[in-house]
Amino acid sequence: MKTYIDEIKENESVDSLFLVREKALGITKNGNAYLKLILIDRSGEMEGRIWTSADLLSGAFEKDDFVQVKGKAVSFQDHLQLNITQIERAGEDGIVLSDFFPMTEKDIDSMFLMLMATGEQIKDPYVNQLLRLFWEDESFVEKFKVAPASTRLHHTHIGGLLEHTLSVTQLIMKNAAHYSGLNLDLLITASILHDLGKVDELSYHRSFDYSDEGRLLGHIILGMERLESKMRQLPDFPKDLALQLKHLLISHHGQYQWGSPRKPMTLEAIMLHYIDNLDAKIHGVQQFFKKQVLEGSGFSRYHPFFEQSFYLPPQKADAEPLNITEEKEIEKE
Amino acid sequence: MKTYIDEIKENESVDSLFLVREKALGITKNGNAYLKLILIDRSGEMEGRIWTSADLLSGAFEKDDFVQVKGKAVSFQDHLQLNITQIERAGEDGIVLSDFFPMTEKDIDSMFLMLMATGEQIKDPYVNQLLRLFWEDESFVEKFKVAPASTRLHHTHIGGLLEHTLSVTQLIMKNAAHYSGLNLDLLITASILHDLGKVDELSYHRSFDYSDEGRLLGHIILGMERLESKMRQLPDFPKDLALQLKHLLISHHGQYQWGSPRKPMTLEAIMLHYIDNLDAKIHGVQQFFKKQVLEGSGFSRYHPFFEQSFYLPPQKADAEPLNITEEKEIEKE
Amino acid sequence: MKTYIDEIKENESVDSLFLVREKALGITKNGNAYLKLILIDRSGEMEGRIWTSADLLSGAFEKDDFVQVKGKAVSFQDHLQLNITQIERAGEDGIVLSDFFPMTEKDIDSMFLMLMATGEQIKDPYVNQLLRLFWEDESFVEKFKVAPASTRLHHTHIGGLLEHTLSVTQLIMKNAAHYSGLNLDLLITASILHDLGKVDELSYHRSFDYSDEGRLLGHIILGMERLESKMRQLPDFPKDLALQLKHLLISHHGQYQWGSPRKPMTLEAIMLHYIDNLDAKIHGVQQFFKKQVLEGSGFSRYHPFFEQSFYLPPQKADAEPLNITEEKEIEKE
Amino acid sequence: MKTYIDEIKENESVDSLFLVREKALGITKNGNAYLKLILIDRSGEMEGRIWTSADLLSGAFEKDDFVQVKGKAVSFQDHLQLNITQIERAGEDGIVLSDFFPMTEKDIDSMFLMLMATGEQIKDPYVNQLLRLFWEDESFVEKFKVAPASTRLHHTHIGGLLEHTLSVTQLIMKNAAHYSGLNLDLLITASILHDLGKVDELSYHRSFDYSDEGRLLGHIILGMERLESKMRQLPDFPKDLALQLKHLLISHHGQYQWGSPRKPMTLEAIMLHYIDNLDAKIHGVQQFFKKQVLEGSGFSRYHPFFEQSFYLPPQKADAEPLNITEEKEIEKE
Amino acid sequence: MKTYIDEIKENESVDSLFLVREKALGITKNGNAYLKLILIDRSGEMEGRIWTSADLLSGAFEKDDFVQVKGKAVSFQDHLQLNITQIERAGEDGIVLSDFFPMTEKDIDSMFLMLMATGEQIKDPYVNQLLRLFWEDESFVEKFKVAPASTRLHHTHIGGLLEHTLSVTQLIMKNAAHYSGLNLDLLITASILHDLGKVDELSYHRSFDYSDEGRLLGHIILGMERLESKMRQLPDFPKDLALQLKHLLISHHGQYQWGSPRKPMTLEAIMLHYIDNLDAKIHGVQQFFKKQVLEGSGFSRYHPFFEQSFYLPPQKADAEPLNITEEKEIEKE
Amino acid sequence: MKTYIDEIKENESVDSLFLVREKALGITKNGNAYLKLILIDRSGEMEGRIWTSADLLSGAFEKDDFVQVKGKAVSFQDHLQLNITQIERAGEDGIVLSDFFPMTEKDIDSMFLMLMATGEQIKDPYVNQLLRLFWEDESFVEKFKVAPASTRLHHTHIGGLLEHTLSVTQLIMKNAAHYSGLNLDLLITASILHDLGKVDELSYHRSFDYSDEGRLLGHIILGMERLESKMRQLPDFPKDLALQLKHLLISHHGQYQWGSPRKPMTLEAIMLHYIDNLDAKIHGVQQFFKKQVLEGSGFSRYHPFFEQSFYLPPQKADAEPLNITEEKEIEKE
């Protein structure tokens, strides 16, 4: 059974699975080798030490491995530390991912079905086919369901990319319908695919970080590669539609300084940019409130990325009367 | 009957109402005084000249007056110019405003009723009362129905402020319902009132320009004055609600460089900022396309405010299939 | 008698008044509850611990209370810490404010009299009346005399707002007289009132920080509210004068990025902006030198707000010969 | 024989080939239709008018056609204007491109051979193969030899892209050799391919402008498409090499605000960015001097893109003694 | 006697002195050479034409010469133009500079005496000597009395540099005396010398423009050269005083983007920067009002450098009561 | 013999030379004075304590002195600390500079000879003489050979300024020869002298930091002083050449925000700016890789000045085939 790191107390014995975040060799003042580990699970992180047979055990596992660990929690300089007596690499079979990483609170498969259903409302046969090619690509779908949307700012959990994509797509349907003259088929497709490249930009199997491709190319370029690779299988895909879809994808960050090689030039691209931003910011600030405004209302600390602090007002008991009705309508869609 | 400026041909006699945009005294090479006018109506502008009795006629009307003019169109240096023989100030009674200014294409009274109806969905008694105070202020309502939303960028026509306000409020209802945890009553009220100060910032009776108050204080400060003046009539208005509403109003431009003295710090303020921006930009670019992309599709010229050009793709005959269904739902709301 | 924190030595017994800056509940490794406090006075801050009856004592006082404390100073991990045996909330009666907060070195009442006297030189009856309304508002005057001018940058002490206001007003009189064409009555009034909203923006009874209103609205908006509330009592106040005064108030930060919703557009507003900035920066850098250049001359460390370091040259013994004469003249004014 | 526009005099008869830059229908004051043309060739532009059979002739040619024109030069409002009596579309066969567009002063085929020869020095078999695929793509090579490098700033002539590419590649070889630790094979390949997408970004057959793809996607994205399309034909191309090459291509503008989705992160990318910039700016300023500093030395007018003016000092007769020797070495390379 | 350009009427004969601003050779439609001139004086500018003996007369004078011109004013395309029959270069002896350039409204010699008198109040013998070296440098003083302070923004007239320098120095004395701890001797010296390099940066004998040195080096570097050249004559000048004075000179623009290689780091440098800015802006806006707000009050047009418009309120008859008293005090200083 | 700090182990006795980086007096909890030192050498830094006779020994040496120290290494709070029993100031005679500071890996005298040899290729007699004056100035040459090029970013070692200067000069010769129309004599001279002022801007005898002159004036101004001081000895130096050379020196940072009072306006200045930047950045990133990418390839951490991280790809065994040939050519030059 899993013992969570934040439950471990001084002098307790521990026998549980953890993930190795860091692994380094140290030398004691007496010149003996030992291993310094940082072990993590969903609930936090903890230092570990292997004082004996360090060289031997060092070969038995690597950074980013899941390991079964036996040891005892001791106090060192006011922190708990695990003195490890036994450690071995664990296969992935018995791993429950949500023991180690934050997960979306929504159901991944339901969200995915809802997203596919939305795509099926598209009448244009070409974009319809295009989406189907993505859904039939099992390796893509597997990653798409698991990837987070960001390492720091918003939807930073397993399933976050899907959650954000569905949210943007639902919002786009509402907002686009408000105006005449927008190409809705195009907009829905672009909403579904806009952050596509994040399946390659981020690595998220053992930790949330940028992949090498992610750092050197970014998800806009990586998304373009995946998009073009599918389009090549549809030789009749209309050229002007392809051009507009690509423009939507590369301009959705809205500004050069946010890595968009183009600013949005069509009405569809303008809308996608605003709605994507809105969803990322609302979700990002809500997530920040959860960690920073523990008492339920008040000012957060300074947010380094947004360069300001935020305010969560006291919630009224009977707030949001209109909310419920509208939410139902959405679920019918 | 009104003769429109863009229909006048060389050597035609003209007898019609115009608005005096500019009026200046000139001296001919022979040392005689004459009057140089710029006359406008909805369709364009035209130079006018009064060669005789200039001093006398100069006293009979001022810049920004409506005038009944008799004269003849002559060609001077490749432009048409009106040689005026008779001119007199016209009272406002016979004036049809839409002869002189661009008008919203929607029905002003219907829009206003729809906006009031939206406000009535609010359950919170205080903001409810607050809105009612505004609707009962006849002088305010009269201006609110007529004012444009901007002199240059978007909704630059009679009724534009109301049109933009209704559009933002409708969008806010859709978007706010998508998230839990937002104070919808507060958000709807803020949507309705966010650009309130524009009734004083812009002058729009004889031309679209900034008023002195508008230039020196801006619509955010002017809106705050109107808001506080109404709140004073509601001594029980909860302090924290007032504070949040004021914050929504002063932060809705989102950035210091756009004249907001505060950046949005609450979820409601973040959403209002994005949706206000989205509506202004979508409408502004659509309006720009109408003037700049006459052929129905293609690239616009460079837009000096947005510092880019825009692209209107060719429209497909059967576009927007989902539009219709959704539009109906909106009208039911 | 007050024992100052920076005088407490290891193993000393302490019995004195302090202010509770932070209060939190901790759990020892053995599972017992204890209280962690941060106590402050004018001279510094110190950790406190209540190891016994923590639950009981926790209810006896709150963060930001003045407390009478008995205990003993012990050394823990190279820092002194107060082991508290008795603690109780103190009433405000016996509190000497300057024991707890930095105070202006000048006499508050003299400064206030000098400021009022300056205001009386104004000939314009309307602004004269306006100022009198402020001076007659006892609750305002009380705050105005005590408030600091800033939490970090300049005049960050009790009485700092008054000190800065007087300084700006005196400078304005000198500088305005140098040019012809400025409305001196208006400028003096604006100098006196320019930072008025800081009495509400900052909270300064138990610590120097921003109030909720201060964070969500800022002192420019808060000052406008107070100004308008007084103006309403003067129904004959000339509209153009009111407009100019408000413009001076909202534009005095000079730049959008500093939270001014308007840039200074009149000569008076331009001057107020520069002189306000000059006084804030000279005082702010002098204050920074006091803390950062202890040896009397040399380079300060990097100033994070101004993004540079500053240099205080060695002072010559006989410096500033003209200073003395001129200083006298000022005092006569 | 070609008559150049800048040689045409008043009252002369003209019979020559021109390119139609603009074509519009006008209505005379008498209500008759006429055609307004702007005709261009290498030497300048000139207005043309077709007063009779405008409707008929209007169908005979389009904007951007080459036309054989007969007419007479007349003076209208101080400008020369061509009254056209005969006009017909010309086939492309007899067209000498350099009669209509500015051309590089260097020999296009020699430059191309030199570039290919440079590429052949590369030892890495994969990039070697990659370059060969480009050289074997006749449709690409044809465009690559003709395209300008920019519409306004530098190398704005037929062959300019090739000239700039060769120049950057030669400079890179010199500069890269100065440092140890750079991957020269990679750098040379990236130099040759860095502006590859410009063959699609710009349209340059009838005028120098951006293509639709160019405006909506930009040459960085368009270049990535061409690069990936070739790489797909080389299934063994090493992944890390591909990643580095793509990074070089998308980061060569160096800054987000110049449309690079990534800043240069490798030593090779840093160098390519600086050398590309150096060559573009030196050539751009030299080109600007040619038009703006006709007298051989002095200050140019303000350059709107670079936001400054430039200075061309008087040239000494015996300047650049070292130049000659070094130039020879280059040609040997 | 001087005939001013703005007094010349159609068909009048003219015989007067003018300054040649532009001179160019033209070719008539018939192939004859003629000379196109732009002639200026204080009152404006006018085109001139020499239709006969153009080649001959072309050698008789150059751009920037004063010329005695005979001719007749004719009307061409709605503008007056001078048909010149005789022209010859004029020596500088008879030239009254104020006929050709705008002049300060104050007395140059009085201002200069006042500035010297201020400098004599300095007690520090080294800076005292330094100033004396400047006053004894006749060639410098001659330029210093005549130079404008700027080509466009403020004090753009003969004597403007002196007027601005005196104004800044007087303001500095008032403001510096307000604070303790400033080195007044140093500040006064720096005020007097801060724009010193403008005597070389601007050329102002025949027109107001930048000299070559001014464009390539700027007045901060040019001022440093003059300052060091004088300091070299004072071998005992204290090193730390020299360092501080140089820092004041190079940092007075306050910001890197305004060409200051350093930001102000001492209290004296901070004050000089603000007061210099204040005086330049107040004077610049007053000058702008004179040209742009002819009706005595109202909004100016957009100021391209300051990127805003300005507002001149209606002046009250009895404004500035305190002005007079204070002004007297200044004159006593 | 020197004992290096990173080799000292717990409980070892130490007797070696160190440099005193910091020196401060402390008071033990028992009220006794002791001395806290930070000692450094090339290999790192270490705390030192003098527990007895602190007052006495305090007078025996100062911060920035070399000292001969006897003591014992003890462990305190998990760090090693030196308990000093004897300490005395060391003369500079026996000091080996490279024991204490990082040194260039190249030979200083060879680099200097190579730089002088490059200067001798210049044919223009004036710049030739100018360079000779610098080489004959022994005090300058001594500093020039030792100074680092920067305190943090690039070439931050003894000899770094010379190494960077030679590198830029060699690159300039290659790049300048690629273009026609550049004044090579001028460019080489400017390359050699461009960072000249760094000998005064930085202090580097006991630590790498900015000198007072460096902070208050910067190396551009300091370099101008040295340049002018030499030019004064060459009264015939052509004025236009001097002007161009000074412009090259003051504009080489390229941008106002980097402290250049002018942007590069000549082709030579443009090139110097880019090549200087290229060399500084390539070297700076290589140096950063050495400290940050210890494992030989991968991503560096975030670089605070460049605001990004960098990537060092895995090196191929047989990389840079062309390098060797080209390197030889350089050495021949």
C-alpha cells in the first residue's frame, strides 16, 4: 500500500513506492561515498540517504525511475529524511499514475468523447476527415489524453491539455455563434487542434518539464509538423482552407513576444486568441488561488508571471443563480 | 428634400440641409474677404465658398450648425466646390439625425429593452436597485441610447455604445456560465455599466469627437463619477460589493498603458476585460473590412492603431451551419 | 518600561510591550501544539514561541495586536528566540506609537500649520473654501497627519504623507513663480491635495501595507472620491476649475504605466508631476542611503525599484554655503 | 525597342512594352467611362489614360499584365500622362525581365554554382544529401535564383535572395572557423537554407510583394514546410541533427518581436543570427545610400524602419588596401 | 530696407535680402535649365525661380548664402513665386540676424551677466576657476550667447541655449536650497555647463540644424570634450570633484533611451535631470501653444514628440497674485 | 607552497597565502570580539575566524590584502571554517597572480604581439601614429594586458580584454574584406581601441569589480578621454578621421539602452557593433556552458542577463573538418 510522503512521521518505518526526482553521489567528511536522493509522490517530496553499499545500489536504478523503498524516517537539521536500507526499481505495471502526479478532477474519457462529438458537428468534409485522422492515430490520442496544458501556469495536471482544449472549444461555440460572418467549422477545428503540439513540447511521464523538442522548437512549430503530416494524407484538402487553419494555429498566442510568428489576421484567429487566453488565465488564477489563498478569500501573493497579485472576494452562500440553468444547456450540446 | 453630397454633380444647383464642420475667413489675392466652409452629411464632405457678403453671412451661423444652403457646384482644381449664394441656420426640429451621421443597423429601442431585461435577471437586490436608478435617469438614458462607443475604432455610430454594451453583456452571460465560482450578478452589472462614462467622454451631437471632460479625465473617471453619484442614493449598498464593482469598472481596459489605473485582480474583472476586448476588436475589424476590403475578400491596408493588416477570406456559400440554431437560443434568453 | 528588541541578549528575561506581526500554530515532532509568533517594535523583529497552553493563549490575542509579554531569550540555531510564559493583549491607551513605528523627524503639528497657512494665501474663493472643508473634516485630518507617503519608496514613516505634501507645496510655490502664465491658486491647491487618497490607500495603524481599497482602486481613484464628496458641498464651484483640478489629481503620476489614467495636459499638471517626482526620488534615495551607505559615502547596493545603484559622495566639511541663507528665507514664507 | 519611362518627353509618341501596375475605371465629369492605368518599367512609373472604347479595351488585359502600348505623352497638371490609343496584352516570350525589374549586379548562375560548391565541402553525408535534394528540385531552384531577399530593406532585386544567401554563407565560413567547438557542417547548411521560405513568402513575377502565404504564415513557417518535405525523403536523417537544423531555421531572426518563435539557443544559432543581421544591414544601408546620398557622401534622410539616419563619409582615393588580397583568397575557396 | 516674405503680394516688385535655404537646377519641358530656390527670412519661406542665365547665376551664390534679390511676385498654381531677374551674394556686414531668425525675447547680454553673477556666488575655488576659464574663452562665449537650445522642442531661437541655461540655474538654486545634503557649488556649476556641448552640436548661423559633430557624437560627448579641455588647464582640480561634475554632465538626460550613457546616481544628478526636464517641457509646451492654440485657450493638436495633445485653459484676468512678489526676490539674487 | 581552498579537509592544518575578500568584526554571545573573514583563492572561498587577539590582529591587514595564514579547518554547521591562529600581510613580490584569479588560457604576450602586428598593417599614417602612442604608453599597456573584458558576461579573466580585442580585430579583418566600400584602416583601429576605457572602468588587481570611475562614467566616456588625450599629441590628425573614429567608439554598443549615446551611423560602426556583439556572446555562452553544462551537452540553466537558457548539443567525434585549414590561414595573417 502506498504511504504518502506528507504522512510520514519521525522514527516511522516506511515501505512504499516513490519516484526518484534527483539522484547524486556525496562524500561524507570521512571520505565515504553515499547516495543523496529526492523522492517524490503526489503529496510532496522528501530527501533520502543510502549510507551503505552506495556504489552497488547506485547502479540499480536511475533518476526518474519508480522505486520500492524500505527505510526509516529520521530528523536531520529540522527536516525529516529517509535513511534507506533497501531500494529496487519497480516495473510500471503496478503504478497508479495518480499516486504520483496531480490529475484533472474531470473524467478523461468523458471529456475526450465530448470533444470528438463536438468535432462531428462539423459539416465541412475536409476538416471532418482531418480530425478523424487525428482520432485514429492511437499513439497521438494516448498522449493527448494524458498531457498537461502547461508546466506552470494553468491546467498543470495529467489530462490538463484535454481539459483546456475542451473548454476552449465549448467557449468558441458559444462566442462564435454570437457573431455572423465567422467560419464556424474552421474555428471549431482550430480550437480542437490549437495546442496539439503540446503533446511533444512537454514531457510528462515522470515529471512535468519541457522536452528537448519543446525547448528548441516550441509547440507551435511542433503542432505544425503534426498538422502537415496529417494533411499530406488528404491530397484534396482545399489550399485556402489549409492556409487559414495553419494561420490560426501559428497566430493563437496573439503577440510576437509570446512566440507567435504571426499576429491574428482573420476574425477567426482573433477570436481563438482571446478565448484561449481567457480560459488559460481564468483557470490559471483559480489554480493559483487554491495554493495561495488558503483561507477562502483575500489577496494572493505576487504572481511572478503575471506581475501582479490577485484578489478572491468572499463568496456569498447563494451566489450564481443563473449558473445552473446554463450549465445544463451546455451538457446537452 | 435632402440632397446627399456624394450625389452632387458639376454645374448642378443645390438646395439642401448640411452640417458646418469647418468655417474660416479667407482673403482673395485681390484683398477681398470670403468664407471657406466644409459642409458634411452622412455621405461625405464638400468644400463651400461664400464670395459675397462674407462678413455679413459670417455672423448668421457657426461651426457645428445645421444650415440650409443654396448654391451651385463648380469644379476647382479637379474637385467639386459649392459656390454658395444663400445660407441660413436651421432649427433642430426638421433634422433627421441619420441624414448626417452613421447609425447602428439595429433597432435602438429593442436593444435597450433587451439590456434592461437582462439586468432584471439579477437577483441581488442592491445591484438591481442600482441599475434601476440608471434606467430612471432620463437624461442619462437619452445619451446612453445615442452615444457611439468610440470615435475611430469600433461601433463608431449613433447607438454604438448601446450596441457594444448589449453585445458584451450577452457574451458575458454565456462565458461566465461556463465557469463555476464567478459572481454572475456582479459581472452582468459591470458589463452593463463598464463603458458608462462614454456618454460624457464623447461629444456626438454635431460630430464624433472627445469632449473636454473626455480628454482631461477619460471615460473611466467619468464613469466612476456617475456610478458614485447613484450609489450615494443607496446608503445600504454593501461596501465590499461597491468595491468590487468599482474595481471592475476601473480595470476593464486591462493594462496601464490603455489608461486603466489598475490591472484586473478578480476573476470577474479578468473576464470582463477579455470579453470587452474581444467584442471591440471583432466589431472594429469587421467595420474596417467594410471600408477597406470592398471586393469581398482579401487583405486590408495597414491598420494604424492595431499596427497590422487583416485578412478577410472568401466566404463560402453555405457557411456557419451551427450559427442559426445557437442564434435562436440567444434570442430566447 | 519598553525593552527594545535589538537590545535583548541571550538568557535575559523580558517583560515588555510588542506588536504581533505574525501568529501561527505549529506542531512539534512529538505532536504537541505550540504558537509561533513574530514580535516587532521600532528596533526590529524577533521570533517568539509559546510552548505550553498554546490553544488557550491563542484565543487571547490576534495578529496586529499590541501584547504585554513575559519570557526568556534563548538561542536557537544561531538566532535569539523568545520563550514566552505569559502574554496578554494591551489596550491602546498606554501605547507610544513611536516605540513601534518609524516617525517623521519633523514636528507633525508645525508642518500641518505651515501647510494650512500656505493654503490661506490662495485668493480664489472657491478653492479656498474647498481646502477649508478638508481642514474641518476631523476624521480626515487625523489620518492625514499620521499616514506615511509610501510603503517602500519614500517618506515611509508616520507623518510621511504630510511631510511630502508640505515639501511638494513649498517647492511648487518656488518653481511656479519662476514662470508666467501658470494658475498658482490652482497649483497650490493641487499640491496640497495630490496624494490625498493615500489616507485610504495605505493602512498604517498596525503595520504599513496597502488596504483592500488601496489595492483594488489605488490612491488616485480614492482621492477623486474624497475630492468629489467635498465639491458636492460647494454647488457654485466653477465647472472649469473643477475639471482642471481633477485633471491635476489624476495625471500627477505622469505616465500610464505608473497608474495615471491621463498624462499631464496642462502646464500646471506638467509641473506638479515633475516636482512630485523630484521630491519623492530625492527623499527616497536619501532614505536608501541611510540604510545602505552606513559608512557615510560610497555606492549603495542595487535598488530594485529604480533598477540601479546610487552614489553618495564624501561630504565636505564646509559644504553648501548658500544653503543657510536660503533656508531662512523659506522659513519666513 | 523599349522606350524607358524616364526618357519620355512631352508631346512625344510612344510605342513600347510596359507592365500594368494599376488599372481602374473612371467617370469623366460628363459621365463617360475611361480607364486610368499606372504603367511601370525599370526606370519609373507613369499614368496612362484610355479615353475611348474604355469598356472594350478593359477586357483585353489585366493588372500585372505586360502590354504593348501606343499613345502620346501630354502634360496634365504639371505631370506627364500617356494618352493611349492602342493597347494589347503581350506574351511573356519577348520580355526581357531586366527591362522591368531591378536585377542583381552579379551573375546569377555564377553565384549559384559558388553556393553549390560551398555545400559540397560538407562532409556529413546526411546534410549533404539534404542539400542535393534541394538542388535537384528544379522548380525550387528556378524560384531560388530569381527571388529577391526582401521587398523593402535589403537585396530588393531579382536574384537578391541568392546573393544574400551566398554572402551569409561565405561570411559564416570565415567567422565559424575563428572559434572552436562549432559544428561547421551544420552551420553551412543552415546558412544556405535559412531564408529558403522566401521563395514562397514573396511574389516577384510581376511586382515585389508578399504572397498570401507570406502574409499569413511568413517565411520561417514556409521554410519549415519545405525543409520537412525534403527530410521526409531521407528516413535515416539523424533526429538530433534535424532538431538542431530546424532550431537554426526558426531562430535566425533572433528576437520574438521579429517573428522568431524561438531565440537562438545554440552557438551555431547565435552566430547565424548575427551574421544574417550584419549582411542584411550592411547591404540595406548601402542600398539606402545609393538612393538617398546622391552626392557621394553625407547624411541620409531618416530611415523609417531603422528609425535613424545614416552617414556616408567622403571616400578616400586609396582606400581599402588590404581588401584586394583578401578578396582573392575568398574566390579560391 | 528689408521686405518680409509674408508681406509680399501678387505682382509686386521685390528688392531685398533673403537667405537661400535650398538651391536646385531644373529642366523645363522644353529642355532649358532654370534654378529653383527656396528663400527664407524670419517671416516665412517662398519659392524663387531664375529662368534666364541659370548656369551663369548658379555659380554666384550657394545654399545658405545671404543674397540680395530683385524680382517680381507671380502666382503659380495658387502659390506666390518670385521670378528673379537679379541675384548676388551679400556680405555678412549689413545683416541683421533677427531679420532672418527667431530671437529670444529677453536681452542676451543681461542674461549672460546674470548667469556669470550666479557663478560668482560659488565658494569652491576650483569650480570657480573652471567657470572663469569658460567665460574668458571668447570664441566659446560668442557661440554660447547665440546658440538655440534645440532645433524643434524648446527654446528654438537665437539665444535659446543661454535662456534655458539661466532658467535651469535659477531653478536649481531654489530647489537645491530646499534640501539639506546637496553640494550646491557643484550643482550650480553643473547647471551652467550641462548643455555646453550644444554650441557644437547645433549649427545655427544660417539655419537651425544639427552639425556633423552633433549628429555623430551628440552634445553630451561634445560637452565632455570642452569640459576636459578646460580642466586640463587646472592641474590641481580635485579628482573626485571632476568625477562628480562629469557624471552630472553625462547623466542629465536621465535615461539611456535619451542618449545618457549613465543614469543619475547622485542626489545632485537626480535634481539636475528633473529640473532640466521641467524647464524644457514647460517652455516647449508654451512655445507649442503659441503656434497651435491661436485662439488663446483650448486643446492643441497632437504633439508628435510628446505623443499627446495639450490643453491651455482660459486665463483669468487676475491670475497669479503671488507671482509678482516672488519674481522680485529672484531678481535680487 | 600554496594550499588551494577546495583541497582543504576537516581537521587539517593550513599554512598558505590567501586574499581577504571580506573582513568584519563580530561579537560572540558572551560579548567577546572576534574577526570574521572571507578568504579566497582561484579555487573558491572559505570562511575564517580569529577568536583571540581580534582587536590586535585586526590592525595588521585590510580587506583586499594578500595574507599568510596559519590555522586549522573545523566543521561548523555543515561547512568547513578556518580557525586562524596566525595571520600577516604578505608583500606582492611572492604572489603568483594565477593562484588567485582566473587567467586567460592563451599567452598574453603572444596575443599582444599579434595585435600590434595587425595594427602595423594599417597604411594611414595618422591612425598608425595614434596606435603607436598607445603602445608606447607603458602604464596603459600594462593595464591593457591584464584587464578582464567584463565582470560577469564574457572574458571574465586576467587578460580577457586583450583576448576579446584581438578576437574582434581578427574577425573584423575577415568580415570587412568581404564588402567593398569600407574604410579598413579605420575599422582595424576602432577594433583595437573600442573597449579601451575598460582598463579604467574595471578594477582587477584584488577582485573583479567596477571602479568608481567605471560606475559613474562608464568605459565609453573613459575610453573617449584616453583617446582624446592621445589625439592631442597629434595636432595634424585629420578632423574627419577623428570624428569617425570617435563615433565608432561611442556607438559600438549599438543601442541607447546599452549605454551608447549614439546608434551606429556609418557602415564601419554597424559592422564593429555586430562583430563585437558576436564575439562577446559566443565567448560568454561558451564560458556559461563550462560552468553550467558539466556533463558535456544539454540545456544550461536560465541565464539572467540574456533571459533564456542555452543548449550545447552532443559533440561529434570528427566535427569541424574545415576548421583546421582555415585556422592555419589565420595564424599566417
